[in-house]
Amino acid sequence: MRYIQLRIVLCFLIIAFSPTISFAQLNKIDVNGIVSSSEGKPIVGASLVGEKDNILTITDANGKFLISVPVGSKLSVVAKGFTGKKFTVSSDQNDLNLILSKENKVQVAFQKVNERDLSSGISFVDVEEVLNKSYSTYSLDGMQSLVGGFNYNIWGQGGYLVLVDGFPRDPGTILPVEIDQISFLKGVNAIALYGSRAAQGVVYITSKRGKVQKQQISVRANAGIDVPKRYAKYLGSAEYMSYYNQALINDGLSSLYSDEDIFNHASGNEFRYPNVDYYSSKYLREFSRRYDANVEINGGNDVAKYYTVVNFSNNGDLLNFGEAANNQTTRFNARGNVDVAINDFITARIGVNAIYSNSRGINANYWQSAATLRPFRYTPLIPIDLIEASDEASQLLIRNSKNLVDGRFLLGGNQLEMTNPFAAAYAGGYSNFVSRQFQFNTGVDANLSSVTKGLSLHTDFGIDYDTQYSTSFNNTYAVYSPTWNTFAGFDQIGSLQKINDDTRNGIENLANSFYRQILSFSTHLDYKRQFEKNNFGAMFIVNGFQRTASGDYHKESNANLGLNMSYNFDSKYYAEFNQAIVHSARFAESKRMMPSPTLTLGWRLSEENFLKNSTSVDNLKLSFSAGILHTDLSSNGYYRYQQIYSQTDGQWFSWRDGALNRSTDSRQGENLGLTFAQRREVNATIDASFFKGMITLNSTLYMNQMRGNIAPLANRTPNYFSNGFPNSSFVPFFNINNDDRSGVDFNINFNKKVGAVDLSLGITGNYYHSKIDQRDEVSEFDYQLRQGRPIDNIYGLKNLGFYVDEADIASSPVSAFGNVKPGDIKYQDVNGDGLVNAQDEVYLGKAGFNGAPLFGGLNFTAKWKNLTLFAMATAQFGAYALKNQSAYFNIDGIDKYSVNVRNSWTFENRETATFPRLTTFTSDNNYRNSDFWMYSTNRFDLSRIQITFDFPKRILQSTFVSDLSAYVNGANLLTISQERELMELNIGGAPQTRFFNLGLKASF
């Protein structure tokens, strides 16, 4: 009976509601439509959202959509970068044309503003847009080609503050695929609210967050190879011996290597006469492989939005022998961002990121050894088939060896090379560098309009943990030194000398542990109101972070209060005032807080009557800023203001034999007036667009002064204030160093459609000049004063070629750099005192440590139908460097010889020699800083090319795939420079590489 009753009830419900269902179905309407921008371009991927926050559909590649909804439905259309629009479906709306206006929000200090309302000294990059045509794996890769004034520093100022979602983090902790936008806060007005640590600029990276849309899953996979651009070139054994003999003769000594030795090492048995080429294909792969893949999940509604990404990458290594063949680096990370509307006025957000990285390698520095170990010193492997069978002692060593390579070779070595990179790679064990990072941040936003309209409160808290350590299995191993003979008419090994023992204890060692924790907090109370065309804004900010690291006595801290007040009239006239109260425990209590005010004024000329109806000027805005930011960045440590005393461990002999007395020494003088340095700046920005967006321009002219950088006042205090033994000093620190910088940065973009091809060309750059305004320096000669010179100056001697002969030496000024001989570099006696010494060093040029005087980049896009070509290049001009700062050129004693010695000075080639004479002694004279070794670092680099093909939507219509793209790209492809060979070298490290990649991206 129970089941019969249930059936009756169900039948009744069906009958009762069937008219309603039929009525609803009869009153549904099919709505066709197009969503486009105000410029008339279709908007791809716009979401149509129902009244109950359910996603109904998204627009296709032409901005079109088709939905079937009941008449009277309330719908919203939402698209990234555009202001959303709501509408109600009526019975006659069969064909809709929805036009959305752009609303590109840009992250600045503690808030987002419309792009058109940006103040001076700010640039930004839409990374998601760039990534669709230029895939990369480092967050700041290629930014020089997209942002004027950025060259892995900002305006030549050194280390900038990196913020990820407002929290201080390393840029490597977030991948480009996870990034929505990067803002470059360059001007003092843009950075002041972040306090002292932001004084050299801020790079603000904003991660992706969930959107109001149907759940979308995107998958990307890449496979690529790294191909070495160039290896260092060193002499082989025979040639080395010849040139070393030449060096001995230059020193007045007898040759060491006979002609027979040289001949044998040139063409003899490679095991008996070693000629080790560390860059041989026997040891290295032609390329290393690289793989990475990621999955993104994005979606949500007005109540909750979510974004999740999982990344995995694996990088191989060029080494291809022994344990080194297993070298690799793997990285896995997962990031999640969730935004939740708790109620009508409170929203919360949570972000989590976990990174696991492991790097496996051998217990030896192969590339360093390749730059230092001479090629004839030992043979890496000894073939056992060349050992005399009758030599029982050697045969016993073979049988007892635990490290027989491929069953055919023993490990080579000798008393001087008891350990070497080859033996270590085969038998020395391996190490594993482990990094674990966890980042958590949360925030709450409260709309306080119920208290006062326009009032809101925003609070953020973050905590980061970073742990690193190395584990290793450190094995000892035996190497064997052979004694060769030719008694049988051919080369064979008559006996072996065993050095060390083979030991594998199986113990895993732990070393190089490192721990870091970062706590971050900020809260700001905002007020934003609009009264007709008057827009008011204000923020009161409390901001700070603290970084704790193992081994640091004092935590690194940044704390400040901030006040922001802004006004604009109809986005036409602008005024903004910032005031930061910075705090630092690096100074005495009376000097720990300082105000940092900035003021910005803006004027949009294009809204004035004389330009408003212009057919050529779309937008023209001028902004002017001035301000002072106090910073403690130049204080490398705490307690610089105090008198510091320290006790020795016992340095003084006493009357008692064998005993040492401890002493108390002064290490630093007191200066309670030590305080913050000041970044004083004025800048002006022009932001313009012409001919309906065909040409856009953003450029900033800046002039800043760093006043009061901290340094010890050593040269202006009596020399008895400090001495070398014991290590004692009464010299105090002062705010003594002053630097000036001025320049202009620019972003120029050209956009044009030629036929069916959309073309875009971007030019970025920065031209700047730096000058030392004041230093603690005293010199007898004005030309040696750094004051008035560029900050990154190169000082050195002026060369006059080589000494020709002894008569030339006798008639030249005396060198203070040791005994010189013909073929050594001769220097100019600048001060005419008859002695060449450090007092003859003069200014030679700009080093470009923080960027060449002129640097910039290009980016080019050409799109035809479903095919996109993207190219990126960088360039720099006006800086110099010194070759002798590399061991590849700085050669004397028993150093390994590079090919540069081939044209070293001899009496026979004295007219054409380009390298000083070789010597087996230390050459104090030849490798001093001088213009002999100086070269221009001007260069142009083709840094990236990518070709992308987007599969047509009609092909994907019958599949579950909504978007599919394939691409091929290359990076670090070409360098054009007079010193290209030198610039493409890495001496003592892994080589520079070209990267070639094939990738696939799909969305579902």
C-alpha cells in the first residue's frame, strides 16, 4: 500500500506542474548576440551569467553567442578588462549587440586604479596576454622588451622590492602561467607607501584569481632542448707545452718539455699521453632536455571564485658520464586562490602556494675544473687491457677494485690529482639539493558604507616558510697512476700505483641547511566617493614585514604608516598626496622615524576644448611628481651608530711562556646622529595615444638624488683611528655618500592592420646618467677623485703598448708593479713623477653594473587569421668591461692556457702581438685594470621568437575542447656584438644555451 500511495502522489505532482513546465517551455526565446568592445572588436570568452549566478554560455572567436532563456530573465555579460553589463530579456530581443567599455585595472600601492588614471612613473604588463604568444618559465623574463626603464633593476638603482600579491617574495616563486599582471612602480610617488625597503623601486606581481564563469580547465605541455652556444677554448696538451716552454724562455729559464714530449702528446696514445678536452662529446651531450606541464582550473560565481594551478618541470644536464649522467632538477608546485563573499559587505580571500624542488648533482664542480685543470695532468680512465697480464700486483688491484668503469677502465689520477671531476663523477657519490617553500596569505575586505558611504577596510596577512638543505653520499675512491713501457713494441702498463681506497659507507650526509621565514601584514582604511564629476579618495595604511633567516643575528624589518589622499575631476585634473612615516631599528632611538611626503599633479589635455575634438589625438595626459623617501637600504647591518668593542681570543704574548692574553679592541666609532638616507626625486610623465590607438606613448623623465648613503668616514679621520693588527677601529659611520641619477624611459607602441594582418611593434628603452656627488675621498690628484664621475666607474691605467726591449724599459718611467721585461704592458705616467703606480689610474669609462647608459628592447607581433608570430629583442649601448677580470685572459704561473695566448708577445711577433708575454711567475704588471683589457659591451640580442597556431573553432565544435593552440619557440637565439665570442662564454660555469621548445595548450 505504501508504494501505491507514493505512485499516486508522484502522478499528482506531475499533473499539477505539467502546465507550468509547458508554459515555461513555450515562453523561452532563442537569443543571438555579439559582444564587442567600444572599438568594434569582438570580445572572445565573455561569459553570460544568469540571475542565479549560473554560467549560461561564453562567446566564441567572433564574439558571438546563442542562448535559450525564458522571457524576462535577468542576465549579465562579464569579460576580463571590461565593465560588465546587465540586461533583461524581452520577447523581441532575438538579436543583441552588446558593447562593453574597457576597464583595465592596474595594481598600484594598496589599490587598483583604472589604466587611464595612473600617476607618473608606473608601467604594467598583462602577462596572461603576453603568455598566449610568448611562453616562458621565469616571471620577469623578457620584461626589458615590454617595460621602459627596467633592466632587472629600475632606473639603474640596484635591487628592487618584489611583491607577489602584496607580500615580499622572490620572483622565482611564481611562474608566468600563474601571473595575471606585473606592475612596475618606478617613481618615488608610486613607491612611498611601501616604506624604506621600496626605495629602489617595486615590482608588484599579481597572481591569477577566479572569475565569474563556467569552470574552465586549461592544460599546457612543453618539451624543449637547451643547446650550448659556445664553449671556452683551451690549448691541447702539446700546444700548452710549447707555449709553457716559451713562458720559461721569457723568464730566462730552460724549457721543461722536450720535443718528444710535445710530439707524443700531440699524436701518441691518449691514455699514456693525456690530452683531456673537458668539452668533448665523450663527456657532454649535444643538448640537454627540458620538460614542463601545468593544469589550470578557473571558475566561480558572485559568491565564490577559485583558481588553481599545478606545475611540474624537469631539467636535464649536459654531462653524460658516470653519476653525472643522472643530474637533473625537478620542480613541482601547486597554487590555489579562493575569493568568498561571506555576506553583503564582507569578502575574504585565501592564497596558498607550495613549491618542492630537488636538484641532483655530483660531488665535484666539473665546469670549474674544466677552466683550471691542465689537459696533460692525468688520464681520466685507464684501460685494463693495456696492463701487462704478467703483472700480478696490478691484476690483483683490478680484481679488488670496486669502481671498474664499464668493466674496462680503472679511474686515473696521481699524487697531485688524487681527486678529480671524472673520478668523482664515476665513484664519488652524488648530492641532492632540496628546497621546500610554503606560502600562505589571507585577507578580509569589509564594505563600511553603512557607517559612511564609500568607506571600506582591507586587511592582509601572509606567512612564508623556506627551507633548503643538501643531502649527499660522499664516497672515497682509489685512483691509479700507471707506469708505461714499450718492451713489447707497443704502449703497455707495467705497473700501477694505487692512491686512496674505495669506501662506501652508505651514510647520507646533511649539510648547507638554511631556513627563512617572512611575516607580512598590512591594513588600510579606504574612502572613495564620487560627487558628480569630482572623485575623492583617501587611504590610511599600516604596513610591515619581517624576514628571519638562519645565521642572521637581527631580523630584517620594514615598517611604516601611510596616508594617501587623491582627487580627480572627471579624469581630467588630478592631485595625489602620499605621506609615509618610515621606521627602522638600524638607527639610534631618536632617529628611527622619518616622514616621506610625495605630491603628484596630472592634467589630461585631450579633454580640453582645444584637443577634445582632435582627429589625431585620442589621449594626452601629463603628470608631475616630486617627493622624498627615507630609506635604510644603505645601512648594511644594525648598530652602525654605536661604539662597538670586541674581545679577541688571545692575540698578545704575556710574560708567562706559552700563554696568550685576551684584549678588548674597538671595532667601530659612535655616531648617534646616523640616520636614513633620502631619495629625493622629481619626475614627469607623458601618456598619449594618437590616431585611434595606432600610436601609444608612455615616457617618464626623472631626476633623483640619493643623499646620505651610509659609509665609514675613513679618509677624513686620522690614520691612527684604525689599524690592521689588531683589527681595531674608532672610525664611525656617517651619512656621507651622495649620488645623482637622471634619465628618461619610454614605451612606444605602433598598431596597424595591413590587409588581413594585424601588426604591432613596441619599442622600450631607458637612457640615464649617474654621477657621484660626494664621497669620503682624499687625493693629491683631482683626476683620481670619483666625485663627479658616474657611479659605476672603471678606473685604471692608460696603456702604451708593450715594452719593446731593455732599452725601452730603461728609458721609461719605473714600474711599481714588479720587474718588467720586453713584452710586458707599458703604462702612461700620468702625473709625471717618473713612477708608474696606482696614482696614475684614471677614469676609463662606465661599467654598466646597473645597466648600460642606453638599454631597451623591441617586441613585434604579426597576426594573420589563426597564425601569430611574436619576436622579442634587447639591446644595450655605452658601457664597458675589463677582460682581465676573467681567468680566461688573466694567465700566468701554471694557469691553464686559453687560445688567447696564441698571439702572445715574442721578439719575433712584437709588431703584431695582441697578448702580453707569457710568464711562469706571477704577473703583477700585466693584469692590472687598464684600457688594454677594456672592451665595449654594446650588444643586440634576439631573445625570443614564437610562432603560434590557434586551431579554428569550427574544427573543435564537435569536441569537448574549447580552445587548442600549438606553438614553437626559441630563446636566447642570437647575439650581435663586436665581442660576441666573449659575451657568449661562461668561464667556470655551465655554458650559455639556446632554447628550442614545442608546446601545446588546450582548454576545456
